[in-house]
Amino acid sequence: MKIKTLLIANRGEIACRIARTARASGITPVGVHSQADANALHVREIGKSVCIGAGPASESYLKIDAVIAAAQSVGADAIHPGYGFLAENPDFARSVEAAGMIFMGPTPETLERFGDKASAKEAAVAASVPVISGAEGARSDPEQIAEEVRQMGLPVLLKAVGGGGGRGQRLVTDETTLVEDIEGALREAKSTFGSEGLLLERFLPEARHVEVQIAGDGKGHVVHLFERDCTLQRRHQKVIEEAPAWGLPRTLLDDIAHDAVRLGETLDYRGLGTVEFLVAGGEYFFLEVNPRIQVEHPVTEAITGLDLVALHLRIAEGAGLGLVQDDLTINGHAVEARLYAEDPAMQFAPSTGTLSTLSLPSGLRVDSGVEEGDAVTPYYDPMIAKLIVHAPDRETALARLATALDHVAVEGVETNRAFLTALARNHEFERMQVHTRWIDGRLDELTQAPGLTRPDLWKATAAILFVTQSRSDTDANPWTNRDAFTGWRLGLGGDAIEAGQRVTLTDSDEVSEELRVSPVKPGAKYTIHSEKGEALILSARELTPGRWRVGEGDTVHLIDARLHAGVIELDTPEGRLVFRPAAPLAFAGGDAAADRAVTSPLTGMIVEIKVSDGQSVAEGDVVAVMESMKLEISIRAAAAGIASNISVSNGDMVDRGQVIAEILPSEE
């Protein structure tokens, strides 16, 4: 059956990516969106989209009836679920087929088999694929789980049977937190995946995560598209992925791929899927199956030259794979980094806000679901973009990725850009001396702010550009109203700049400094004085619009500069830097009362209130548990006292900084 209209039951970058291939294949794509996504990039790019509900995913993207109704309203022949949301839901697949449309994914029966980790493990055992040892079957009784964990011995991994995407996993390493870990894992399993079932598995402390991309025609013909390495993870979520898996024997990788194909053949696998393994030494163990397209599929596309969405469409139309295993070869090396709106300094907590500046590098593949001016909301995954580099070899690919990350500029939210850059340049990662928990032991090192060789030079350059560009009398120039930014005024008339103009600039690390810019020779050279009394003499001249020549003595730097939306953006040899004019910071003294106000660290939903009015609490006690995007956070009391004025309830949405309770001093 030829697909003419395809409904994409997803959002963000994957919706945009599927739509592009659909159009190239002569298929009309139609999107869906929540009320919160009414102006989202995937809505704008697809061109036609149907609103299916409110902002929370449970009221929109996870509503089967609403998605089916949207597809029927536009006359869709097929539905592509992307990844996440309903992609692995067998009830959704059945509803699509019952409505007379093609579900672009495995059969409902396959989704049931692989969507539940317990049954997936049973399928692997039946296919003679090695599995990790542990308790057989799923468990939901806390006391039984605790007893079996003690019998197995720590460390033990608790895994929700319906988990995926890095969620639903808790590593138990300490007997003292065992009960708390079990309760949290059961709560997350029920609230997120609808089932309290947990698997108990032996934890492999220094394993690599290797996954195999498979594709099947649904009639027993299954091929693999080689493997990906996804070892770099934090909170069980992938950070940087690459293909192929470097540094492992090809014979071992061929054995893993063979087992992945055999597992797919046992169920006449249809569509795209990923079989995931842990590799420890010379052994490998089945982990799970993700019966859908993966976030990291672009690296496989890069090394094989295939468009996986186009292959998916071909399979859905009943045209088969159109290839055999011998047709596939590996070309070069590809690496992908996930740029997220999150704060590494706050344990990678999601960061919400408007992307006032978003500048992504050219010369590589960038898959993104947002543009400058878009908002990162608390409802969905905070991914900003995927940066994908393809090169002849791994060393070159990592070097190009690091350079590309240097030239990413984001304002309005915190990001993991510097963290990704540190990873791309890490010598242990370069030698692949890493494992799935490697990042956890090096967080301080990897999340330290990167140092610039000449921070004084670039800040001084930004000050010069601000002063010189502010001389424009054109109302269209956003820098014309400079009093609104800094409170100083340029001299009226003539080209000469009033000596010693004061400019306060704030960098991306929220560090502010007041500089004085004085002309040495009008229109050419300037002296810039820092707060420390140090001085730089620089020349600055705009060669072409946006292209500047900055000179320091005999040294010349060519940079690109953009003055936009209240910020100065410099693309320098050391990376892309952002400064914004700001009034001097006012530092207020600490207030003891502030420590007694329990505030939300993020925008998100309150999962559970742990205390009641009048209850005594100690410093560090958990007052409430909240969930924001894919993160569950315990909000703790900063001081001991009596809980009072609890202003929220379970299920309430709260804003970052919102006061949810107070801790009053006890009479003692």
C-alpha cells in the first residue's frame, strides 16, 4: 500500500526529521501538537498540525483516542510514532490498525514482548542470547524485593519492566538507603510506566553499552546495520553516541550483531529496532530491545549511507527491505552529542526558559526541534539539538565535534555544552577507557567551567564593539537605546567617543565586570581598562558586515560578531562567546528567614508531599518530591524546625523559585 498522508505522532526534532524524509518520498506529512506546542518548530516546519490536548503529555501526546481522531480527520494512511510517547505502546498500535491505518513499527505482539523487560529477557533466553543474572521475573512487593536484594548482594540494579529512555533504573549501593531506593523505584515505575513491576539484576560496574540497529520486513528477513557505542551516560541516559564501536574486536561485535538478528528473526521483526547489550571484558549480555527508531539513529545513517526513515517507510508500505546483509558496509566514523537545556552544576537538572540566543555551528548535521525565540517548557524532554559529525576516522570525528561545540551559543537557559566539550576532549574517552558509570566518578572535573586562554581580550573586544556600534542613529539598531542597558551616554555630535565610556558586561557564567573604553585613535585603536586596573590597547575594524579584524600589537584576530536581542555574540578562535550589557550586580546579604522558605528548584510537578503542617523536621529532611521532565528531585529543608504553610498538593505544577512550605523555628 502506497502511503500518501503520514501523521507524525510526536514533536520536536524527531517530528521535523520524519517530515523531511516523508516529503522527499512524495508523502504529505501532518503533525500533532499540544496547546503548549502551538508555536513549536515542528508545527511551523510541517505546516499542517492538529491540536490534541493540553501541555502535559498525559493530556495530549499520550492520548491514544486524540491521536487516532487527528489522523482520521486528515485522512492519514499511516502513523509514525517517532520515539518516546506512544512509540512502544501495543494498545496504540492495535488502535491504529483497527482504524484501518498502518502503524510504522513492530506488531502489537512484538511490542508487548519487548516493551516489558521481563518478557524481553525471556525472549532472549529462548533465543540463546546471553543475559545478566538476577532474580527471575518481575517483583512489586517492597519487602520481597528488599529480601532478594540482600540475598543477591550489593550493588543491584532495580529496573522498571516498562522502563525506557534511561528512565526506570535505580542502582542500589548502600543498605541504609535500600528501602528508600525501592520505594522510589516502585513509585516511578507506577507513575511513569503504569506498572510497579521491577526486575532485579546484578550490576556490572565497568561495562560498555553497545547496541545493534536491526531492520526487519515482518516476514522473517532481518538485517543489522552494525553497532553503536553509547557508553557515555549520566543518570542512565546517553550523552554521546558513536558508530561503529571503537576499540572492540570485530569478531566480538559480529557475534553480538548475529545474536541481535537472531532475536529479531524469532518474532519476524517488522520495522526498525535496537537490541542493546552490555559488554564486560570479552563477554556480552542482553540488556533490552527498543522496538522503534532511536535518538541516535543519525550516526548509523552516517556510516551506512542509508536514510533509516526512508527504509522504515519502505517496510511499512510492504516493499520489503530492498537489501541484504552483504550490501551493507561501514564508512568512516560518526559521533553524536545531545545538547540539552540542563544545568550540570545542579546535577543536570532541566532548565526552562526562552532561547533568547541560539546559534548552532555549520559544516555538520544538526537535528533540532527549536529555534531562537522558542521556549523550553517543563512538559517535555529538554533536548535543544543533536550535533552529528561524520569523518574518516574517530580521532578526526571527535576533534571536529569538540570544535563544533566550541561554536555553540545559547542564552536564556543553562546547557550542557561545556560538559559535552570536556567529554569530546577527554583523553580517557579518546582512548575509550570508559564505562557506563565513568562520568559519575568525574563530574567535578567534567563540569568545571572551561578556561579561556585570553578572557580579557574577548571581553575587551565585546566592549569596543558595543561602544562603536552604539553610535548608530538608526532606530532599527537594537543598541541605539544604550541608556536602557547601562545608564551611560555617548557624546553628541562628531565621531569621537567620549573618553572613558563605562560598559558593564555579563558573560555566560553570570560574571559581570565594568570596563572603560577610551579612544587612542578615533575609529581605529582603543584602550580598555578593567576593574583590576589592567589595560589593553586594541584595534577593531569591521571588514564586512559581521566580520571584524581585531588587532593586539602584531597579532591579528578575525572574528564574527552579532549584536542581537540584547546580547553581544562573538565567534572567536576559542569558541562562541556571549556577553550582555547589564547594570552592576547588587549583592544582598543573606537572610536567615530565606533559609526557612522551602522553594522549588525547578519548574515541574509535585509528586509527593512528605511532611504535614506542624510536623518537626530536621535539616536535610525531604519535604517534597517533584518531577521535572525526566528528573525526580527530593526537595529538602535547609534548616530544622516545624513545617508550616504548605501551599501545594500532590499533582500541582510549580514554578522555579516558588515557595512550597516554610520551616518555622521550634520553641527549643
